[in-house]
Amino acid sequence: MKLTETTRRRFLSSMGAVGGLAVAGLATPYYARGSARRPVFASGVQSGDVDAKSAMIWTQVDRPARLHIEYSTSDKFANAVRVAPIDVTPQTGLAGKLLLENLPPDQEIFYRFRAADLQDINDLSEPILGRFRTAPLRKRSVRFAWSGDTAGQGWGIDDEGMRTYQTIAYHRPDFMIHSGDTIYADNPIPDEIKLGDGGVWKNRIVTEAKQDIAQTLDQFRGQWAYNLLDTHVKEFNAVCPVFYQWDDHEVLNNWSPSTCLRDDNRYTEKSVSILASRAGRAFHEMTPIRYIADEPGRIYRKVAYGPLLDVFFVDLRSYRGPNSQGVDTNLSDGSHLLGERQVAWLKRELVRSTATWKVIACDLPIGLVIWDDYGHRRGSESISNGDNGAPLSRELEFADLLRFIRDAGIFNMVWLTADVHYTAAHYYDPSKAKFREFFPFWEFVAGPLHSGTYGPQQLDMTFGPQVKFMKAAPGGPEQNLPPSAGMQFFGLIDIDGQTEQLRVRLMDRNDTELWRTTIDPQISS
């Protein structure tokens, strides 16, 4: 079903009625009119990393300001709880976020920000509002979405905007996982792009920050601010928490310690480590991701969403060794993707998990071959090296993890990813694999949210993947299809509160259901 404007209005009205919150106050947030004294909320609000008792909330203003925050279980803000105000300055990108704690479980939470110019803190702006639902302590049905890849390949905000976000909001998920490539810091947005059919794609909004690649901290911040100019994105963020992870385009394509920018004339900053540091800071400033006290800037983490679901976010970018040919026979520091500390954390947390379903949000697919140098089909950017043989190099790290999961008797594992700009369902079967020491498992791929759509990638049979479903661009000259082609994808997962079954649906931006499967939970003996 295509979401027409009439359907959209009916959907927003129903959300307001069901949630008890006026649509005008939430689904389309109020932005304070600019004046000499009152700041403007230009980027909306966001929530993220919501569990049963806490959540992160975020906003951004147009000048140094003091943010006043309160929240309530009522849309009328009866008995609202006020938290200590926070100041935002250019040192934080004029963005501010904080952790709300001691929240009631399984409850709608309404929050709002007011801002005062630090030059006149007694004159407050009008409020901007958001909402989310905390995770349950008891079994109840849970729905969440996932996808990745926003504003890539020059496809920016056109007259329709980033409509996939609107389509996902129609399903009223408890939260969405953004699987990476949250921005495209290395992809400028032009005024227009000529299409293969002779038409023209026109970017209705082009900012100064998006006219060039990002190198400075402010330029990376500007990449994030661009996405938040889209009406669909802002409306979505106000009503649905987003759990973020990153991949490569938050910095630049396929970056690793081996990335050499010496001959890339676009970059005056030649150190990929410096670029990654600036990008990481902007990522944390501009998203409602939690701070990890023992490792500031860390992205890998677990979000517990009730007795039926734990989500494990892994980071295959920050701790990797150099991209190479992927043929090392031993696992060394140079051939890691996850790194020893992250692997130890993941194993420990998986063993401790008592949730029925363990979902691993991974920023790269396991069994697809992703070349570091696409033009010459060489070098390993991801996990698989393309030789269809026994594990080598980075494959060794994943073989060790999969073997551990089997030996520890950890059941009901599902992997979610994006990255490749098409949608697919992969079933990993040890009887079909070169490496067989693991339980069978599913990996689901969904994206892009608003970027070019590409053709399918080559499979590597080291871990025995089988393609159960796939929809992709044809490839060859018919790739990098624009969002207007309709091939923007996301996934929906429903976990039934009674049967504990997990249902997966792969969807497109017109809300067409492309494929589905239902997985029964396996109960350990």
C-alpha cells in the first residue's frame, strides 16, 4: 500500500488519538519563532537507547542556550518531573542530550524542552515535545524496525523528502535500529542529478555543509544537521526512539587504518585517524546514544528491551585492522574487525542474557563479499574474503564467535544489517558451509532508507549462507537507483508476547510487504 497524503493525515491523527497527544504538539513539533531573545529548535527532538527504566533524549538549538527539560506520563504534563537544566554551546555543536532515569516500565513518556538564550536566561522559548514508550518488565508483544543508509550518493531532500521514515512510522514500532551509514560524510549533495531515463532529480534542500565532503568537526556536524532538516525524519524522531550504530560513511568509504588519502585531492586533511576522531565526536553529539563511562565514544553496547529481547550493537569499524586481501592463516591484531575487547564483551553479555531473543545489530553482512577496491575486485572490506574456503583472516574472528555461541548453548540468535543497499534474507546452514561448528541462524538485510539502490553482492560459502529472498537493483548500468524508483527498504520484526515467536517482514517505502517468515523460539534444555 502506498501511503498517500490522505493516509498520512489519517495515520498522524490516529497516533494522536491513541497516544493521547495532540498531533500539532508532537507529530509536527512546534518550532519557536526566532527573535532577539528566543532560540529556535531547528533539528527537532530525538530519543534513543530506551530500556525499562531509562532513556536518552536529545535536541539542538541555533545559539548558546540553557535547556529546561521535564517529562511526564501524561501528555498534559500533569505532575511533570523537572530535571536539572543543561547548557549547550558551540563546544557541543549547540546540541544537548541527557539520560532520563527512574522511569516507570512499559509506560508512555512525554518529554519537552524549552530553551533560553544564555544572554537572557529569563525568557523561555515555546516548548518542543517528544514521546517514547519504555520497555516492559513482563512479556508483551514488541515491534521494531531496522534499516540503514541515509542521504547517500547525492540523493538528498527532494520534494517528497525522505519518505521511508514516514512509512516506518505508520507501523508505530517501539523503536528503530539505524544500522549504519547514518550520514554520508564523503558524498556531497548537488543541486540536481540527471537520471537514466532522461529525467532530473532535484534536491530541494542543499546546505553549505552538504556541498562538500566533511573534514572539520563543524562539517561533520553539518552532515547530521542536513538529515534533520527533512520533515519526515523530524516527525519520526519525535514519536519513535532510534538506536544508532555506525559504519564507514560516517567518516569516508571503506575507511580502515590502511586508508591512504595522499592522492585524494578532495581531502586537505590526510589523516584518516583525525577524520575518524572528528566524525566520532559528531556522531555522539548529534545522536541520543548513551555515554559509556569506561570508554567514552564507545558504540558497541547492549539495550535490554524486556524479557523477550536483548539487542547487541557491535562496531566493525573502530577496532579493525587494515583492509587487506583477507588471507591470513592466523588471527592477529591486523586481521581483527571486532577486536579482542569487544569480542570478550559480546561473549560475556550473550552468556548473561536471559532474554528469549538475542538480536545482533551488525553494521556489515557476514557472508557477502564486499571488496575494498570494487573496480579491481580485490581487498577485503568486510568479513568474507570471497574464496569460499576455510576461515582466514577476519573470518577466523567470526568463526571463533560462532563456535563459542554453539558451545555455550546460546539459542535464538538473529543478525540484522544493512550496508549493501538492497534487501535480503540469508539462512546460514552449517551443513552447507566450509566451517561447520555453529548453530544455524538467520541474517536479515534491509536498506537503504534514502540512498542509491545497488545490485546484489557475491556470496562466500565459508559459513554456508543461502539466499531465501532478495530484492535489489539489476546491477550494471541499472544501479545507484534514486529513491524515486521505490527501492528503498526496511525490515519489521514482531515478537509475540504469548507464543514468543519472531516474525520478520521485509518492506519497501511504499509499504509493500515483499517477504516474511516466522521463527519459533528454541527453548534450551
